[in-house]
Amino acid sequence: AAEIAELQYQRAIETAQFNVTAAYFDLLRTLALRRIAEEAVRRAESNLRDARNRLGKGVAVRNDVLRAEVLLGDDKLQLVAAERAIGVAKATLNEAIGSNVSGTTSVADVRQEPAFCLALADALQLAADNRREFAAALRSIRSAQTGRGVAAADFMPRINVSGAANFLGPQDKERMLLDGGVTVEISLFEGGRRAARVHQADAEIRGAIAQGQEICNRIALEVNTAWLEVKEARERITLARTTLSQATENRRVVGDLFRKGNALPTEVADADLIFVRAEQNDATALYVYQTTLARLAYALGIPLERVAEMCEVPGCTQPADAGGSGRTLPVVPTHATSQGDTADARVPGVTSALPCVATFGRPAVGTSSANTAPAAVNNAK
């Protein structure tokens, strides 16, 4: 119970750290979107003034003005939504750090985008090395196995050895009396009570193995999901950055054509709209990427700084794939089979009780006690 409470306490701390990190980057994202929306409103107002001036000079049609007004209204709606999102993000961050939800919070911008080169197999190995739930599951299995050994010992003979020494005083002839004995006790029949205890111990072992397998699968799912999210977010940054560069060039070209009288105001408005969407996608991709890195660190059970350090590998420019060290990915185990009624029944499957842990790979030298999980599984007999 104390160990479980300690695990829950440590995981609660990690959860709180992740919630603060995610709320922090979400606030940065909303602040960036508000800045983009404010700039979009200013450009839309300028386009509307140009459209009205051209209409007054008779070189534009009413539809140009209407379109500029619609785009301005849409940009203002985006600004209103951004203001609301900032309020929600600030309240969420204040709640995560334990501050007054309605308080004022200032944050510093963080725009890190390290190249992601951590392979999925290596991520799974890191989880096996750092998530304490693995070691706790193995200790639970060993404890259940010890209980089975105690229960099976009832079928063995009980040997009692006794001895005594007596000294007779002067009233008789002084002498020393020594006696000893060995008794062997064999219980022939107890109505199935001993066999029931063994079967109960077997059930406890199978229950511990099933619980350990559930932990393995849950952590493997968390790592796989977080890893795929990071990979997707990294690819989104690359695509968003390319799109933003193209949208910037398109806006410049259309602006030059408009100043020369070779483009319509609606074309300028469309170029601005494309540019705004590209800016929004770029800002969102950046902060979502940093959030997904934090989620991956949370799934691996390591600080965010370690993930960032692993991403900053010389020559690493492309997102990692599912390869890496060539380790086998987690698989569904062969569960322990039911046992007969004999006293010396064994519980098969213990040596591969947590194969999803064993397939994470060999733990690194010098790691914590949780790092011995794969090897300990093979020795849990």
C-alpha cells in the first residue's frame, strides 16, 4: 500500500508538471493567434479604405467593397475568439499552478523546435527504464510467487528436532541427563484445504501477471500515441513553414501588381486571407509541437529537458521513424494457463510474464532499479 501510494504521489507530481507545461504553451499559442488577428484586422481595414476610395473614383465595383467588409468582419470575429481563448488559457494556467484563476499572468515566449530523431523503439526503451510502474509490477509478481511457495510447503513433511539437558543435585548422585528427539509429521488429509491454498496462490500470481500486462500495454499505448503526435507535429511545422513562405511571397507579388493597377482589391484581400491562415497554422504547429514533446516526456517518465536534449542530435534533420535499435515492439503475452489439482502444480508463463516489458530491449547500465524490469521478468520464477 505504501509503495502504491508513493507511485501515485510521484505520478501526480509528473501530471501536474505536464498540465502546467501544456497550459503554458496553449497560452502562448492563443497570444500568437491574437497578435495575428490584430494584424489581420489592421490590414483588412486598410483594404476596405482602398476599396471605398477606388469605388469613389469609379474604378471599382460595389462588390469589391462588400467583399472587403465581409473579410474585415471575419477578421474581427477571429480577434474576438482569440481574446476569449486567451482568457480561458490564462485561467487554465493559473488553475494548473495553483494560483488565483482570475489573476493576471505574464508568460515569456518559447519558440524551440528541435529536430525530432528519437525512434519509437528507443522511446519504448526509455519508458521501460524510467516508468516506476514496471518495477512495482514485478515486485507484485514475486510477492505472489513467494506466497505460492509458502502454500505449497504445507504438502511437505514437517520435521521437529528437540533436545534437553537436566542436572540432578546432591540429594542423588550427581549426574547429567541429556535427551533429544526428532519427530516427522506428515498430514495425510485435510479435506482439500492445502490444495485450495495453492490454487488461491496460483490465482494471485495470474492476477499479478495480468495486472503487470495491463500496465505494460497502457504505457506502450501512451508512448506510441505521444510519439506519433510528436512526429505529426514536427511534419506540420515543416509544411506550415513552407506554406507561410509561399503565402508571404504571394502577398508581396499581388501587392506589387495592385500598386501597378494590374490586380483587383479582391485579389489583395484573398492574398491577405491566405497569409493570415498560413500565419495561424505556423503558430499553432510550433506550440503544438512543444506541447507534444512535453506529452512524450510525460509518457516516458522523464523531464522535458531530456527529450529536448535527445532531439538536438548533430545531423538530425528528419523526423524519426519506427525503427532504431531493431528491438521488437510490445506484443500480447501468452497468459498463464489453468492448473491441475496436484500439489506440485506450477504456474507456467512466469518467465515471460511481462513480455511487453522484455521486448523493450536491454536496460542501460547504471540506471535506476526500474531499469532491471526486463531482466527481472526472466528471473521471476
